[in-house]
Amino acid sequence: MTKLKLGPLTDDKPVKITVELPAPLHRDLIAYAEVLARESGQSVADPVRLIVPMLERFIATDRGFAKARKIRS
């Protein structure tokens, strides 16, 4: 079983933004959604929904950001 950094997606009210992704990154996002669906059994109808949890996970686990944020406070 593959260990992914994302778990089940929460069903929150979205805020609409527009982001341009490079084509290779978009293909990776689609592939990640497919793997997540296989591993978790949770279908991801729109791979764009992965962007928010990925960013949240990235920020939550970025030690440099946490340290800078703590110093700034």
C-alpha cells in the first residue's frame, strides 16, 4: 500500500480562485487523484479539489515556515 500525504477530503464550502498550472503539474494532479481513489476508496471527481489539502499539508509540515512564523510572532 502506498503511503500518501493526503487523507480523506473534508467537505468545506469552497472559495473560488483561478490558478494556472503547468500541463505536467496538472497531469501529476490527475495521477495523484487516481492513486488516492485507489488507496482510500474515495473517488475524487475533480482533481483540483486536491490543491487545498495539499497546500494545507505543505504549510503544516514546513519546518522553516513554522520557525519563521514563530519568530515573527
